[in-house]
Amino acid sequence: GGAYVPLDPEYPLERLHYMIEDSGVGLLLSDRALFTALGELPAGVARWCLEDDQPLLVSFSSDELPFISLPQHQAYLIYTSGS
């Protein structure tokens, strides 16, 4: 499984890098503009670019995955401003 970590491209780059590292993201799926802005990602973070990796992404099945939801499974991680 996986958890969703929204990254607002309007955030400062330092904050985005912190969120990526702190959350332990293993795969970042985004567009070319965000990857260009982010530059190098931490070691161990894979990247899938919506524009560049389209041939790879369409090779995955479009069938629905089985729905498995348990209380211990994280669905998303939201970073707030603390206010």
C-alpha cells in the first residue's frame, strides 16, 4: 500500500524538501515542473514523471485493486503550518 502526501508546488523549496525527507516518501509521482524545481531528491526516493514516464505508467493494469483497508494503514499525511 501507500499513503498520499500532498506537496503544494507553491511552498518554498526548503519546506518541500523537508516534507519529502520527514515523511519517508519512497515514490514521488508528479509533473516535470515540480521535479525541475525540486532538483535532486534524497537517496531512495524514486520518481515517476507524469509527462516523461507516460509509456511506463500506461503499461500498468487499469483494473481496480482489491479494497483492503485496516485501521493501522495510513491513508494520507498532511503537513500544516501549525496554526
